Amino acid sequence: MASLAALLQGGGQTADGGHFEPFFPGLVVILPLLGFLLNGILALQHARASADAVRGGSELDLGDSSSRPVTHTLPTWIGPGVMGLAFLITLVNFTRMFGAHLEEPVIVHYWTWIATGTFTVEAALQLDQLSMIMMMIITGVGTLIHVFSVGYMRDDPGYPRYFAYLNLFVFFMLVLVMGSSYALMFVGWEGVGLCSYLLIGYWFSDREKADAGKKAFIVNRIGDVGFLIAMFLLYKNFGTVDFVPVFHDAEALIYGGGLVTAITLFFFLGAVGKSAQMPLYVWLPDAMAGPTPVSALIHAATMVTAGVYLVARSSVLFALSPLTSAIVAGVGAITALFAATIALKQNDIKKVLAYSTVSQLGYMFIGVGVGAYAAGVFHLMTHAFFKALLFMGAGAVIHSMHEAYHSTHSHEDAQDMRNMGGLKAFMPITWVTMWLATLAIAGIWPFAGFFSKDEIIWKIGEFGGAENAAYSGVYAVIWIIALAAAMLTAFYMTRMMVMTFHGTNRTGEEEARNLHEAPAVMWVPLAVLAFLSVFGGWVNVPEALSSGWAGLGGLLPMGEWLHHWLEPLTAQAHHIQEVNLGELSHSAPLVGGGEALWAAISTLAALAVVAITIRVVGGQTVVAVKEDKTQLTGFSRLLYNKYYVDEFYDRVIVQPIIRASRFCWKVIDAGFIDGVVNSVGWISKGSGWIVSMLQTGTVNTYAFILTVGVLFILGASLF
Amino acid sequence: MITEALVLSAILFVIGTFGVLVRRNAIIMFLCIELQLNAVNLSFVAFSRLYGIEGQLFVFFVMTVAAAEAAVGLAIIISIFRHYETVNVDSFNLLKW
């Protein structure tokens, strides 16, 4: 009970607290876990009741909204309730830290988790500016998505199970960002992977969806091996995996040395798996098999950004290795462009958003790869706002489409944009909020995405053009790719909006009568996120812009606030950069030009792309899926089929592994090993059968053998 | 004297052993076993002249055990005879592989 009391009171031990007093930080983590336990119990009760109903020859009657079983109504309050409380506690902590000028992280100890010889891991939470931003995103956006889920999942028979998994996910995600060591982070890292698997395969009776869950889980394992090896390397060299001592001791490492490069590369392998980068991105588009709010929470706003968080958290290590930094930025750039091109030709509304997420994650990695750790986290934050909004908007659309088709018992695809069109007349709120998010992701001033994306693009030039920068040619290419991908983003997002909401309705006359705006429980979260998508970027207006046109001549508040907020954590990495790279560049690569100029060029270009796309795509005639006879050719066909990457992996990796496994199974295991074991059995059995012939049942034989034996022994003892 | 007693004992024991091996009548085999036991008793008594009274003492043990064995053995043979109406041991070979 002492530990419980300590848990509630926040342990009380602070490394160097300054004036920051944590306010029950343990509760932030424990509340979602509590929600998981309560909802889990309800889910088990619910499953038993429905199993009984099925055995009785009927199905569990969910009734209408007024008379539902208690297992179906309680999660509505528990799921979002614990999230709301956790958000409030986080908010209190945030306001306290806001006024505290915290220099060192505050570590809240609870108990010793692992103690073996010289190696100990504490169960401790680390509260600092970075984990606080992540906590705000996770609990804040998480609460909105939980509320949205109440509407979206209302009629699903697995409702309590859904909320149990969702709460469990938030618990692990908070452990991931709040843990004070790589070991605790790994606990969260694996936990969110588990919840991702459970929620992708949430409708597990559908084979395809269950397989998508398995795919996500297995692909993530590849990355996790990297995380583990990096952790082992850290332990071998520092004797600890706690953040504070590791980053303190890291200064002794050689800049660009083999060891730090190995550690960071292995960590990056983990990040590539979790954050769906090339070449391990293939699981994320398939993950869209899960319910849409899950895609919003796990596969857009929080879990997939864990890799970016990992790199930002380990900024000291990554800054020490120019090679890894270049690889991080390079992989991010290739992924950003590659995924953006695939998104151009997708017809499934969720697939467009999935590839868009992969592409935006690429931008975040470019940011943290060019040493702009604050910019990477900034894009992570704004992306959480607008991409969660886009996914939930898509969810509202799918919800409406699904009910429309359900009413006429049609089996048309409710997610295919070719079946939509003209939805703005039916769902005006969703339409407006999604347009705001689209403008934000396209990087148009003054929406949130403009500031974060533009900062990343600018930092590529600054970093790559530094006095002693290695690989400056690579960074120039990355800069061009980032600009190109930004234009593609503007195009595919506008295409998605036009196909979904504009033009004529293609749902079908009968069905169109059942199209409707989402209920308040769904559109209110959309509205909140729309507000954040518009104004969220203002927390970090670059200095070069804040007094110029982009900052309305200094009218926009909080210039570079996030940058200064994260300063205590990024200072060490920036110091390493300054010492080794010298003066950063002050103009764009290849062509020159200042920050304000390029910001203007990119926003105008994005605006132009949006305008052109509205005209071009709006002018095309789209036909519903059942009438669509278009045969794609050439490059568009390649894009539509996602460059055949899945087929390539299947041919080159999956099938050989299956064949090798089948060989091991049929030949080595069933043939050789089982053969050896079975022949030992047969030999014993056969020889036993032969020897058993001696047991004749005749007493005289026994007496004879006995006598001969005695004589033999006597004779032997004589000699 | 001892030599003659031991020779007699050896002859009796061999006759007993031979009887157990070659005869098929359960009663005869049983009597042959008794003969073996008594041959050993004779050796015990003979050796007690050399090594002390313990040999004679041991004979009583052997006789006691032999009496108990005779009681159980005869009971089994009678019960077998009631079942098969024969005491030929070749007829009783059910207990085998």
C-alpha cells in the first residue's frame, strides 16, 4: 500500500525540481489502465451474454439507444471519462511547468523494476518539456477521438472491447513517452504495438482484417530488433539505459564514431518500423482495416509518431553521428516522396490518408534528421491535429455512407471515393472542417501545417549548407524532394476533397436520401481539431517570419515558443552541432534566397496547386465503382498498384520464408528430427518385443534360466 | 565326518535342483524344493560343528519359512487343481507376453 500512496502523491523525489511540483503524474498513466480494466470486465460480461444468446438460437439484442444493456452504456462514460480526467491532470502539470523554467528533467520514482548486479531499471516517470508536449497531444487528441468513437462505434457489438483496447493503448503510449529510461520506453513501444495489432484486427472474423493486424505486428518486430540491439549497446558502453545518465555520458563519445553511429542506426531501425518509413512502411496502409477512429488515434496522431519521439528524445546521440542524421533525413525524404506519389491514385479515402500519413512522417524524419528536433516535434504536433481531424472526418463520411448503403442493403464500397461526390450538401460541418485540415496539411498560410512544414524545409537548407557539413549534396537533393512532396501533398489532398465532397452525388438516388451529417458527439471533436489545425501553428512562428508578412508584422503571438520550450532538451544536441558544423547557412541550397522568400514561394505554390487541382479534378467526370470500367495504363497503373511493393515483398521475402519454413517443417522437423525420435521408439519397441519372447509362462523355463544364471555367477566367482 | 555330511548335502541339493528342472508335476517340483531346503539345512548343521551354534539356529528359521511356504504353495496348487483338474505345470502358461 505504501507504493500506492507514493503513486498517488507522485513519489516526491525530484532530481532537480526547480519550482515545478508534479501534480499526480502517476494518475495520468494509471487512469487509462483503470479504464482498460473496467471496460475489459464489461467486455467479458458482454461476450458471455452474447455467447449465451447465440447458444439460445438468437443474437444479443442491442436494442435502440434508450434500452441497451449496461455493458453497452457504461463504456461510453468510462472510456472517454478516464481520458478526460487524464487530460485535466496533464493540463495542470503543463500549466505548472509552463511557469517553472525547468532546466533539468524531473524524475518521479515509484519502485525498482529490475535490479540485477550493477544494472538497475527504475519504474520512474520523466517529466520534461518533450514528454509534456507528447502527453498533451496523447491525452488531448486521445480524448477527442474517444468522444468521437462513442458516435462512430455506437452500434458495434464489440463496443466495450473496443474501449478497453483503446484505453490500454493510451496507457502504453503514455508509458512510452513518460518512461525515464529506454527500457520503460520499450515497454510502451511493445505495448502500443500489441494494441495496434488488437485494434487493426478488431473485426477479427474478417480474415483480411485479421491478416492486416498480423502484418503490422510482424513488420514492427523487424524494427524492434533494432531498438533492442541499440539498447544492449547502450548498456554495454554506459552500464545504464536511463535517459539522464546516458545523455550525460554521451559527450565522451567521439563525434561521428562507429559506436554512436551503430547505436543510432539501430534505434533508427526501430523508428522505421514503428513510424512506417521505407522500407517497412507497408503495414500502415493495411492497418486501415481497423475502425477509423483507431486509424486517427494510433495510425496518425500518436503511435506512428513514436519513432520521431525516439529520435527527438535521443537528439544528443543522433547529433553525434552525421552519417545517421543523413540517413534519417534521406529515408524520410524518400518516404515522403514515394508515399505521396502513391496517394495520387488511390480511390479508397482511408488509403489516401494512410499514404499521406506515411509521407508526413517522412517530413518529421527529415526534420529530426537535419538537427531540427524542435521542428520535427512541431510537425508531429500539428500533424496530430490535422491528420486526426482528416481521419475522423473520413470516419464521419464512411459512417454516413455505410448507413446509406445499409438502408438499401446495398453491398457497395462505403470507403471508395468514386461512390461519394457532392457530400458537402449532406454533411456541411464535416466538409468545412476537413477543408481546413486539407489547407493545413497542404502547407498554406496561416494554417498550422504551413509553419511546421516550412520550418522543416528551411532547416534542410540551413543544416546542409553549414560550414563543415558532410553530405551537403545529399541535403540539397532532400530539399528539392521535400518541396516536390509538399506540392504532391496539396494535390492529392485536394483531389480527395473534390472527389468526396464536390461534384455530383454518385451514391445512388435511394441511398442519398439516407446520407446525413454526423451527430454532435462526432462533429464537436472535429470542430475542436479544426480550431487547432488553424491556430495550432502559431505557437512556433519562426523569428524570420514573425515580424514579416507571415507573422502579420508581429501580430501573431508566441514567436518560436515551442523552440524555446524545448530548448533545455535540444541545447546539448545544438551545442554538438555548433562545435562540429560551424556556422549554419542562411540561404536556401542551390538557388539562394532567405527564409521569408521561400516561405512565400512554397505557400503560393501550394495554393496554386490546390486551385489547379480543384479545376482539373472538378472538371473530370468520376463514375461510381460499379460503372467504372477505366483501365489504368502506364505510370498511373503503377501508382494505383502502389509500385507493386507488396507483391515484390511477397515474392522476395514472404514466399522464400514460407518455402524455407515449409522445408524446415516437412523435411527437417517432420522428416529428420521426428524420424530420429520415432526410430529410437521403434527400435526400443522391437527389441522389447524380441526380449519379451523369453517370458514363456512356463515355470520350468524360468527355473532353468535361474539355475544357469546361478551357475554362471558361481563359475565366474571361481576364476 | 564333515566331508561326508557336505557331500551328502551336495548330492541332495543337486537331486532337488534336477527334479525342479525336469519334472512337470507341481507337487513333485514342490517336494524337490523342500529337498533343496533340507540339503542346505544339513550343511548348516554340519558347519555348526566348526563355526558355532549359529548354524543350528539358522536351520530353525529355514524350517519355519519352509513350513509357511509349504502352506501357501499347497494352497495355490490345490486351487489350480480345482480349476484345471491337473497339476501339470506345462498347462499353466497364461502369464506370458
